[in-house]
Amino acid sequence: MPVLSQRANAIQPSPTLALDSEAKAMKAQGLDVVNLSIGEPDFLTPAHIGEAARKAIEEGFTRYTATEGILPLREAISQKFRRDNNLNYPPENIVVSTGGKHALYNAFQCLCQEGDEVIIPTPYWVTYPAQAILAGARPVSAPMDPERLILTPESLKKALSPRSKVLVINSPSNPTGGLYSAEDLEKLAPIIKKADLWVISDDIYECLVYEDRPFVNLSMVAPELNDQVVITHGVSKSYSMTGWRIGYLAGPSPVAQAAAKIQSQMTSNATSVAQKAALAALTGPQERVAEMRASFAQRRQRILELMAQIPDWTYPNPLGAFYVFPKVSSVFGEKIGGEVIRHADDLARVLLRNALVATAPGTAFGSPEHIRLSYAASLADLEKGLGRIHDFLAGKPLSFGG
């Protein structure tokens, strides 16, 4: 048969979704698997959002919309930027897409061409390098400060080359929970300006910031760079709407226009009913957002307490999102669960198949000495899962009674 394209062969399936699928398959077999591998809130979508979708269906709002999204939704997003970030993005500078990942894909496709380099602070979300490759660019790793979990000016300068075109900034960060302060971004701004870089600011975890730290992005602290910044965002994490698949992009007019053109040849509009649901999310009561954030803050505190009981695991303090990213290399070379642990992939596999706890190996995030744990799970699952990991690594017998 004819061969596949180099593009298709260069890309691997999302490893976090693959582990999530294996964990769910094991659970479907009746196994008591605790899934800490996936970044998905366990809350129900707030009722008024679902009601808006139901009403949209009843009213027959099930046809095509404008590719860039319905105007009321783009107006609501514009208002969100003014209200929460003091940023001015008119509706024509906003494109609604089928999830935050799709918004990112649009951004990479608009900004990159063959031979360009995309600077990606490492550890990174697994999708950034893949999307850079799909856009014909080469991902370039820029190590983050291991304690602050941010990109430093020194690391950015080392990653620069004449081919550098795009810098990705994700704050709060998946997988580390790292958070940039205004001062951090101000230090990067002159380097970005001098290098004439586009910046993709992935703000999907904006609402999930703890310890009374403020959320800021590059446009907020360095408005002189607004013409170089493209923001990607969505409703998945803030409103527990992962399956609704509504994201959005905001940026300079040429980028928004190009993104709409690209999307028109890919998916056309995001799902009409989901757009109505997202409109209700952004314009309706916000109390549930605050309640979910408070619950995540409680879970964050508890998972840090539980991880402190596991010998030799080290981890910086996560200030946002709902992940912790412990370094687990202390067990490398040991035989655990009948298998010699060489890297995080081995440990994640052994934990899933022996302790029935699903985690995400750091290899996929550019850091094979770490694993990612999500505290988007319930407190009960965090207690159970971390307890199993502790006992399994300590050689204690495990019970899977529920």
C-alpha cells in the first residue's frame, strides 16, 4: 500500500490519553482503579449551562454558525478579557474553536512555517511539540528553573537562534503547576521584543491559582507586545466542561482572520449547542467557579501532605492548575513489582498494573525523571491512590476492596 505522510509518522498518540484509556478499560473490567493521570475536573457541569444547551436544542439551534463562532459568545469572551484581564480584544479578534487544543492548533498553523523553531519551556504539555511539528516547525526545549517552574531569561536566551519564531508560555502550567509572576514576565519581555518572537500564551488554567497569587499573562504586564501575543483559552477547566469542546483564540486581527480561514477548511464552526452552553458559562452565575477552585485548593493541600509521606520524592510547590510533578528517580534501578524501573514510564506502568493507580509518566512532558499526578480527582481517590502508592513502594500488601 502507499506510505503514510512523514507528518503522520512523526506524531505519536497523546500518552496521557492513552494511559487514561487503559485505566478506564481496567475499570470497565471491574478493577478498582484510581485514575490520577488525566486533567479532568470530576465536577458536573453547572446546571444552568446544561439547561442552556437543552434550550438551544429545543429551539432548533442545531445548524451551522459562523466559522469564528456566534457573535454573542465572542462578545462574552471580549467582556471576559476586559473584566478579568483589562485587555481589549473586540469580537472580530476572537475565534471560537472545538476545544482549547484546537485553538492552539490554529495558532501554530497561523504562526509557523517550514524551518521555523518553536521554543517550548520544559517540562511542557505533551501537545506543544506535536503541534509545532504538524505546523512544519521544530520544537526547541528550553529548561525551566526546577524550583520556580518558570522559564528564566537565561534559558530563553540560550534557546534562541536565527530560526526562532514562536515562544509558548503556559501559566499556570501543565504538568508542573508553575505560575509566572508579573516580574517574571517583565524580565522576559525585552528578550521577546528584541528577538521579534510570536508568543502563544496558553491561559487555560487561569481560574486555578492558589495562595492568593494573582494571575497575569504577557499582554497584561507588557502591553507593548500585544501585537506579538496570541492567547488561547477555553471553558473546559474553569467550568468543568471538558467534553463540551469549546476553546477560543484571541490576538491581533491578522492572526484571528487567518485562524478563521484555516478553521473554515477544517471543522467549520464549533458545535452550535456547545457554543450556547459556553455563552451561559461566561455570562451566568460564577459562584460554582469559585467553589470548584476552593475544592481544588483543598485537594492540593491534601495531596502535598500525602506525597510528603513517600520517601525520596521531591517536588516544587505548585501554585496553579491541578497537578503535582514529583521527581521519582530515587527508585530507578530498583526491582519493583517484578520489573526493573529504568524511567518514569516503567514506574507508571508498574503502579497501574500492580497498585491500580494511573499516573502520567514525565517522559511525555520532556522530563523522564518525573510523574504527573492530577488532583482533579476526589479527596477520597487522592487518599486511596496515594496510600496505595506509598504502601506499594514500601513493599506492603495491598487491598483493593474499594
